[in-house]
Amino acid sequence: MPTQSLLERCRAGDQGAWRSLVDAYAGLVYAVARAHRLPADVCDDVAQNSFAALAANIHRVQSDLAVAAWLRTTATRESWRAGKKLRRSAGAGPEDQGAESAAEAELEEIEEHQRLRRAMERLDERCRRLLSALYFTSHGESYDGISARLGLPRGSIGPTRQRCLQRLCELFVGDDAG
Amino acid sequence: MDERALITSWVMGELSQAEAARAAALEAARPDLAQLAAGLRATAAALGRAARVRSGFEVSGEALERLYGLGPRQGAGARVARAVAGAAALVMARLRADSWSAGALTPAVRGEDGSRRVVYESGGAVIDVRIDPSLARLRAYECVGCVQGVGAQRVVWTELDSGAEHLCELEADGFFEVRVRPGRHRIDVHTPAGVISTPDLWHPPEQAP
């Protein structure tokens, strides 16, 4: 379902649409908070404040890309604020430059991963399942395991992966350009 | 193998030395294939990082449930939106304890039969609420709450399904009382620094989706 209509339904108070929006973007918001090395309960606060702010400002957000960017900016701002408060209460000084650069590098990876997820969502199911099995598991799965699980002949996995990777590349790079 | 497939196989490291040399020559000579190779390398690199980065995206079911309760609503949610638009800081309180879901190991919050105790916190503020079936009215609940750790100026209890708002009188020690109907509820505590708002609360709990 396009996010534009999801946003419209959220504005109209549709709780199902709001749940879908949360499902789509909660991971992004938590990843941003975690990149700032915040404790788990503070990450919860950052997520709650970010989504509460989105609910209050949802009439200003126009599109799927805008939702992701809006939440990323808000969660980053909330994380800075929470980190500053934590350091102040612990009597610590300002964050050192090394930690700040590490957080920024991690935020870039998060942004890249979000684009990758969007591109994956636009793949056909066969490609999505194959690439998820190959790359989205920390251990990686053997061709035999993938063949059995996805019902693909073992010999077709290589060519299918090649085709799927080309298609993913078009979507991933295209999203970057757009 | 066509040229695009050759470049793809090359980026994936699947070619013999002779085939790789041909792919390298193609990349150097053809801008369109050089662009494809660059895109494929970026995509493969992102996929290579996916498993590690993806773990940062994981969200527990409990955390999702809290976020589901924050959705905008026609009418009832407008007040909180106004508070935000009016530059009053809006902070969401976190659910610390709920006797309905508390297990046997947390008797302090379990409460008596038919009653429910819910505790929220935000920074140093604690919002502690007890909900009992009303003896005076069928299908109604008597709620007694206490706000501590913050200079609460007023408490607004909203029945979100109907949009009914109760402005609760605050006693000096932070206590307030209100009678509500079954459904979805939200408590807003107004302080000099802004509004502390609770995630939606379903009572009785079996009404929750």
C-alpha cells in the first residue's frame, strides 16, 4: 500500500494505518537512538517522543521519503537531547569528537540500510526471499539450505541471484538519485 | 553470457581470470557498464553490511505496542497537537508497571481482584493510577491517581473513544480522582515545563486490540 494513502488514513485517525506506519519506521527510529549509544530505556523515550511528534505534525508530512527523513531528523534531535541530559546528570563533559563521528558514520549506514529495505520491498517475492536468505541473516545460509527452504533448484540460485542483484541495484541506486 | 551479466558476475567475484580481464576492459571502455559496476558494488557493500546494521533496527513487540497507542485521532488528539503547536513541550511518559500484565513475582503492583494499578514515569515524574469498578454506576470506573516528582498544575483525563475530557481537580499532595467509562484513555499532566502525556490505556484491558 503506498504510504501516501497510509498518511491520509493516519490523518483521518485510522489506527490500523498508524500501526502500519509504526511497523515500517520504528526500526529506523530505534536504530538512530542506538547509534547514539543510549541505554535501552532512553531509546524507548526517544522512540515515543519521535512518534508522538509525528502524530502531532502528521499533516505537514507529505510522502514516504518525507516520513523517513522527518523521523530520522526528529529521532536524531531527541537522541542528542537525551544524551546531553544523561551526560549532565552523570557529571560528564560534552561528548568527545570521536564518539560524535562514530555516531555520524553509523547514521549514514542506517540511512543506507533504510534505502536498501525500501528497494528490497519493491522486489518481486522470489528475489526478496532469495536475497534475504543470502544477506539478511548474520550466519548466511548455504545454497542447499536455501534450495530446500525456498523450493529453488540449487543450480538456479546463482543465475537468479545475479538477476535479482541487478534489479535491486536499479532500485537502490535509483532511490539514491531520486 | 551477455555484458551486463558478465559485469554482475565480475562484481560478485565469480569469474575466471580471463573473463575478469574482459569485464575490466568493458568497464573501462563503456560508461554505461562502468555505472552498472559502481551501482552493483554499492549494492553488494550495503547487502554485506545488512546483517550487522539490521540488528539495530530490531524492536520488541512491547515497544511497538506503546508506539501504536500514540496515533493521531480526529478530535480527541487535537488538544495534544495544540499543546505542541503552542510550543509547550510534549513528553511521553513510559509505562513502568501495569498490574494487569504483572506476573506473580511483582505482587507490589498486582492490586486486588477487579482493580488495576498502572504506573507511568517520565524523567523524575511518576503518575500512579488505580482503577476500580464503580460501586455507584454500572459500566463505569473510579480512578484515583497521584502525580509525584513534578509541579503538576492540572491533570486532564481524556476518554479517547468519545473525546470526553475531564479536568481533574488536583489536591495539594498531587492526588486526583475521576470517574470514566470503559474504553481507551489518555492522561495529560500539565506542568510549568510542558505536558507529560501517557500512551493510550485500554480499560478494561480485554478491550485492547
